[in-house]
Amino acid sequence: QRFFFRDTWAEVDLDRIQNNLTEISAHLSKDVEIIAVVKANAYGHGDFQVAEVALKAGASMLAVAFMDEALALREKGITAPILVLGASRPGDVNIAAEAGIILTVFQKEWLKHAQKILKKDAALFLHLKIDTGMGRLGIRTEGELKAMERLFEEDPRLQLHGIYTHFATADELDDTYFNRQLSLFKDMLSIMNHQPPVVHTSNSAAALMHPAARFNAVRIGIVMYGLAPSVKIAPELPVVLQEAFTLHSRIVHVKKLEKGDKVSYGATYEAPEKIWVGTLPIGYADGWIRRLQGQEVLVDGKRSPIIGRICMDQCMVRLPYEVPVGTVATLIGSQEHESISINEIACKLETINYEVPCIITARVPRLYMQKGKLVSLSNPLLDEKSKY
Ligand SMILES: Cc1ncc(COP(=O)(O)O)c(CNc2conc2O)c1O
């Protein structure tokens, strides 16, 4: 395993990401564009690698959370349009304009400040965000909309390229609140002098469960990674998804404990009988947080519980029997007939599946697989310039 020196790694199956996206776009009508949401390092999967695959699979645009993520993709060679979904500073608009990055706007003052900063020949592409009930970012009144529209009409440097909103409950079975948001958005659209080129409201759940909300582009994140937007709608999804992210480590130490022997900080775990114990080089600084004590990992196809407190860089598991040092442990993924899904980890952590791949930190290298082969690897600790 060259280019990383600690035997813990994540594997990202790029074929699965491509297939998920192909499945989804086949389900949508062909006049609906896909905006691939690759923020937060593509939900922990690798922003550049996922962006490449998503664009190849037909996405026409990428979306990220803030400008740094957009500029990072540009520096890695991505030339496709990138929409920044979050807030940005008016002072940075020239950088965005020059890098062909589309910003989200939702305050008239921001727009007026940007006008003062923008170079005279700049072209700044903007998507106007409407807050129809998410309560996060966006204009909320028709008055704000008309005032902003006037600013766009009077200044050719400001290109109103899109308008969008975000649903708070698209992944729930009850669509009352969803329908209220959708109709508010349509009301706002209806008072505009003319509709911008790109109109989008849907995240994964809305794109798959609410065809009436598609307009001419959808913002696809979680289902591209093969994960369901929520446990509730998982059984209703009209496409088959394949999880793309797995997590593995190799046992670095094996020992037999006698009844009463202790394991890890606080000596909180006491061997109930003679047991075999393995040590894994993964801990809470890798995002494998302490709450995961007791979670099972797969060793030799058997579910093996993490015993004692999880340390910063290591944790211990109770082995089914003696296995050789170097045996692979699968923390997320499958071995033989057993599998541990991201959803199982999310349940153990009392969180949602989105959070799990996001919290696996950068010091866990990502290995990219295509057609079963390792095609690239990202290890921010030892990047391309490293001599190792
Ligand atoms: C504005 C916006 N559009 C689209 C998406 C993609 O959603 P999906 O992954 O469900 O398809 C997100 C994800 N935003 C978040 C996902 O988790 N927390 C968030 O704020 C978003 O914030």
C-alpha cells in the first residue's frame, strides 16, 4: 500500500458513484440538468474525483458550500460551472467572477456592496436564493425580490443566472410543509419580469420523490453517494442505490487476555474470560469517535465488537479467535456474508448517514477504485509533492 504508511484507509468506488448518477438521471426527464453537490470534500468522498465522475456521468454543474471549495476545484483543474451554495463576501466578487464561480445572493446590501467592488468589465454570475421555509439563507418577501431584480436590470455586470430555494422536509413522508414551500417559490417566480436560465429547488429527496418540483435543474448530493436521504423514504426511492464509501484497517497487534485483564484508558473493560484481542490503528482523531465504543467491525467475516475506550489513534476489538497480525478489519463495508453499512454507524452515533463519511478526517487516505482496480489515491498528509 504505497503512499500511506498507516494501514487505515477509505475506499471510494467511483463506478458506483457513476452508476448512481446514471440511474438518477435516467429517472429524470432529459430536460432536467443535474447539479452535483460535492461540498465538504464530496461528503467525505473526495471533491475532485467525484466531480470528474459526476461530470462524465452528465452533471452540467457542480455545487459547493463556500468559495474556498470552488477555488480548490479550479486549482485541481475543474473547469465546469461551480455554484457556491453558501454565503460569500462581497469583497471577493472579482475573484469569483474571474474564476467563473457562480455565487448565491440573498441580500440587497450585499449586491450593492458587490457593485462598488466589481471591476467595470467584470461579469459576475449569481443565483438568487429564496427562503421559502428552510429558515437558513434567502430573501423572504416579494418586495426584496423586486428590489434585487431592479439592481440586476440596471447593471450588466450582474448576471442573474439562476434562482433557487431549499426544502426542509423533502425527505419526510408528510408533504404539507413541502407543498407550502413549493407554492411560495412559484409565487415568487411568477412576479419576476423574466425567469433566469436555471431554476432549481430540489435536493435528492425532492428530485426523486416530488417530480413537480424539478423545474430545469436538481441539486443531487446524498443519493449520488449511494445513500438514502432518510430512513423514512429509503423504501420508497424509485432507484437502486449503491453505497460508494467503505472503511478498512489492518490489525497491528494480537494478544490473548486472561479473565480479568483490562483494556484501554480507564481500564474500563475487563476480559470476562480468556479472549483474543486485536489493536486497530484508527481512533477518534480519524473521526472514528469515542461514541463508537461497542460498535462491531468485521474480522474474517465475523462481527467483532470494539472493546474499551477508543483512543485518539487506535482502538481494540474482541476477536472471534486468533488471527494473524495484518488481517484486514472492515469498519464500513462487507466481508463474506456480513456487512456494516453507513446507516448502521449513523444509528450507533444517533445521527444521520450524511454525517458519517463527512467526519472521517483527512488523515485517512481515500483510495479510488474503478473496475475493481486502484486508480488513484489521496493522502493530504503526503501529497503529490512528497518524496515518499
Ligand atoms: C442548498 C442545498 N442544495 C442541495 C443539497 C444536497 O442535498 P442532498 O445531499 O440531500 O441531495 C444541500 C445539502 N445540504 C446539506 C446536507 O446536509 N446538511 C446540509 O446542509 C444543500 O444545502
